[in-house]
Amino acid sequence: MPELVFFSGTMDCGKSTLALQIGHNRSARGLQGVIFTRDDRAGEGKLSSRLGLVTEAVEADENMDLYAYLVAQLSQGGRADYVIVDEAQFLAPAQIDQLARVVDDLEMDVFAFGITTDFRTRLFPGSQRLVELADRMEQLQVEALCWCGARATHNARTVDGEMVVEGAQVVVGDVNRPAGEVGYEVLCRRHHRRRATAASAQAAALSPDVLPVSSA
């Protein structure tokens, strides 16, 4: 039976890489898929991974009806055996409903990839709707790590290496951005709560001791 599957995890855990691998495996068996994405780091209409792999995709803007797009493609003699959606957290809840309809009415597997929570630890609306509707959820097994070495569970937004907790929910950026730019970092819950980024931890380690050390 076709399924709506939600693959979730923090940034840096290989979601886009897995999306590309799933597409490759199916195309190698003669299947044809449609890839949707939204606000990819590589630019409009791209699905990219941090390993340097990039493929063409359909940019799913906020007004796009994903179900209608696929119906139109099939009506015009096109083919679609499955659907891959990357950056699914950025989709509107109504678009997630459309993906569920693709599974039920067009009988296609839909593989959606995204992060569940934003830099404020709040659910993205698209991810929330996927949790509500998905036939199956898969937590990616490649663990991203906090700077301290613990498993990273939260996404942090940074500016000049400092964690920020206010601002628009969606601001396109990536990990390891130059200072001064909006960037993102994955942290364990402990250091997310303390707003302790890798940059701030390094600064603390380099600062002088607060209490003098006596040689006596």
C-alpha cells in the first residue's frame, strides 16, 4: 500500500542525502519520481546535500497545489511513480493535506523529509501536520552531534556565533556560515537551554579564570 512517510531529524543528520539516495534507488529500477523542495540552501528548484550532491527539483512555493500539479502532469501524458519532498517543514499545512491526497487518490508513495522544530523549539506548521497525517514516521539514524559531543536534538539560529531566540520562523541559512550572517547550529538540549554555542564555549574557555589561583 502507498504510504506518506515522514523522515525527521535535526539539521546535519543527512535528510537530503537520504532523499537523494531514495530517488537514485528508484530511478535505477526504472521508476520516475517528482521531487519538490522549498528554500533549499543551493537555491530555487534545487535539492542539495552537504556532501555536495545536487539535483533539479520543483520549487513548491506557498501558493502551489501539489496534488493539482501532479494531476496536471499525469493528464498531459507525464509519469510519476513516487514523490519526494525535501524541506517539508516549510510547507503549509494545506500542502501536507495535498500530499496525503496524493497517497490516497493517486496511489503514490510520498517521502517527506524535514526538521520538526524551529530555533525556538516550536513545531513548524508543516511538520506538525505531517506528524498528524503520516502513515509512518522515521527518525534518521545518523546522529548529529553538539559541540560538546552529545547527541544534538535542537536547532539553534546564530548571528556572529551568538544564539538568537527571536525573529521570523523561516530565515534561510545553513551551518558553518561566516560571522555576521544568519547561521544555524545543532545543539543538545542542555546547551540549547543555556544558549551555549560552539563559539561562546570557545570564548569562555579562552577567558581568564574568574578566581585567582594561589601558589601557596
